[in-house]
Amino acid sequence: MPDVFSFLEAICDAEGIILFDATSDKFPGVALKTNDGRGIALSPALKGWMKIAVTAHELGHHVLGHLDDGALSLGKIGDAEAQEQRAHREQEARVFAAAFTAVALFSYYAA
């Protein structure tokens, strides 16, 4: 079994993204950007492939620039345009995570 999570940790480290356990398990993960830096908070309940998938998804938000314009807090909750933009960015992060995981597995089994 490939150690995909260690690979994700190395990428995050190289990009200056801090991985840490969230204080709650009410959400699987969240990408954060503050004046102090960037991070990914992960639910302590995540294990195995779910932890990999969620980490890759949140990394996707960073890599794809979704946090650069405050996108996660754009607009009011009822603002249809902002909701559509958030939904599009969530889909992009899902595709990033799926592609990342597929390439990691292919690289492992092709070696």
C-alpha cells in the first residue's frame, strides 16, 4: 500500500501549508488562509483513504487559488451567484483530489 498521506504531508510542507487536527469532528476538513499563513484542519475522526481524500480536496483549494479572494466567505448565504461560485470551486477541489489520488496510485503500481 502506498504511503499517499506522507506524500501529501510533504507537498503541504513544501507549500508552507500546515496540517493540523481540528478541535471538532463536525466537518471532515477545511482549508484556511490567514495573515499568518495557510493551513488545513482535519477531523481527528478521519482515517485511511478518507483522510487522504479530504486532505487532497483541501489541498486542491489552496493549489487552485480558491482562498486567494476570500471565496469561501463571498456573498451572503442567500446570494445565488456566490453559492454557484462556491459549488463550482468545491467541484474543482473534488476533481483535484480524485486526480491526485489516481496519479499517486498509478505511480505506485506502475513502479
